[in-house]
Amino acid sequence: MPGVPRSNRTLLRTALIRCLVLGGVGALPASARAAECASGGGFSPCFDANALWLPAGRASFSSMPDTRLTQPKQFGFGIASELLHQPVLLRAASPDRDGRDIHVLDYAVDASYFVSFGLPLNVELSALASTRAHQTGAGASGITSQSAPPLQHNAVRDPRIGAAFSFANVLADSGFGLRLALDATLPIGDRTAFANERGLVAMPNATFGYRHSIWRVSAELGLKLRRAVDFGGVALGNQGFVALGVAADVLPSGWLSVSAEAFGLPPLSDNRGTAASPLVKEVRLFPAEWLVGVHSSFGSRGAWTVSFAAGTGIPLSSETRTSPNGSETSQFMGLTTPDFRSLVVLRFAAHGAS
């Protein structure tokens, strides 16, 4: 394979095989998936508790890809591991005035494998396969019964494919970059463990980048389009996607850089679900997080990059209720917003012209 040293071809083949195997293992009968998603009495488990779509190609941030693509006729690949704490937390009524917290999904550990391939004319194809390697929590059944069995410990998540086009080569002299892409998840994973969506989810998006001296600034706008799912009085439906990040080189030659970023998924409609209380006037589900990271490519000639990042959720979700004193609005970290996230990512990108 041109551009990839022989010692790395074995790693590449291994990554490709893992992606194919993980995607195939998740192929469940469509009738069983539909029945599971239709059940639950307003507590459907058919959504992915991990709202972050990791970039499958070159990336300087955790939530956004670079505007530069994988070089033509060359592969990039990588692996990632994520830890999420309490991405699905439900507060239920109880004799306690403050209610009872149900840890539906308490801890989740996700492992992802991804590949990208460069085509001529600044086009890139990518694929990502992911598993929920371990998770703990009460599960959907734990909402209505304190003696229900715990959540299953692992699951296969929906694989993702994508295609992108970049204007980076045209805009390189100015320091600016622009990447247009369409990503989509394929609904072939498990449907019982908050690891997958009800159907196909498509995300058209545009990433903007600017680099000057040691500084890099990126922003992304997109839409996440899906079939709505009801869970605990909240309807998880179509969302926007916004992200902004700033990175700087601390040590020269790619030895060390740091980054700070924030991303969110604003709702495109009211999020009141079918099980919402009549006292609830409006629900606004707005998952949002911030992350800080450190990155190293082990020198300018290194094809490998390792990244570590961590951050917390941002309480931008809200609920407005009627009360004897009028309307009251409360802010909280909503569905799919963990109160803590950490991740480590290892990427390989073959050398080529910038």
C-alpha cells in the first residue's frame, strides 16, 4: 500500500477487520429491534447515551475533525476509549421533597475503531465501529421497579460512515480551511442498552478552521437528524450541532499541544414527551460539554498522534413548570449529558503533502 510502511500495514489490516467484525456482530433481526423500541411505556432505551461523535479522520480536537483530509490513496486509522459518568440520570418523585435520583446509566466505557481513506479531488471516506465495553446502572426497568435486574454490561453500538470534501488546499495560503461532510450511523447494533438509535441518524456538517503561528481555531455547525424517542417525559429528536475550539503548540515540532473546546446539540423543537406531566409547559433538551486536552505527535515527522482529554457537562437543558406563583424554570444537565467525560485517542495518518 503506497505511503504506509510495511510495519504499519498489519496494524491497518487489524483495524479494518475489527471494524467489519464489530459492525457485523450488531446485526439483529429488524422485528426484534422494532418491538424493543416500541415498548417501555415512555422509557424507550433506543438512543445512544454518548452524544459525542468522534472524528474518524485527522483531528486536533475531540469533537471536530481537521479541515485537512487524509491524503489521496492513503489510509488513516485509530482507536479511542471513552469513560462517561451518569449520562442518563432520572429524577423521580418520592417522599423526599427533592425526589429520588435513578442512575439509569451510571458509568459507560466505550471503545471505538475508525479508518479513513483519501480520494482524489480532496474527498475522504471514513468508517467507525464502536462497542460499549462496560456499563453499569439500573436500566430502563429500574425506573419502575427497585428489584429489576441491572443493565446489561456491554453492547454493540451503531457503526458510522461518512464522506467529506475539503477546500483546505485552495485556502491554505490564507491559513483558513473549510470542510463539508455528511456522516450517518447505521441502525444495526443492540437496542436494549442506551447504546444505539431507533433508526438511521444523519448529520450534515461544516467545519471551519484557521491557523496562525502556534494557534489553531476551529468551529463546526451541523444538524443531527433522527427519529424521535420518548424517555421519561422527554422527546429526544432532531438537534443542531455547534462546536468551538482553540489549540496552541506548547512545544515545537508537534511534541506537545493543548486544546480547549465546547460543543452542544441545541434542540430544533420542544422536547416534551408523551409522558410529560401536565404541569410541564416546556422542555428544552440541550446536551452540552466542554473538554480540555493534550496532544503529541512525537515530533514533526511522526505519523502517530496520541490525545488525552477530559471535561464535564454544561447545564443548558431546562424545564418550565406551572406553579401557584406562576412559571418556574430550572436548569440541569439533560439526557445524554454526562457530568464527567474522559477519553484517550491514538491516531495514525500517513505522510503526504499538506
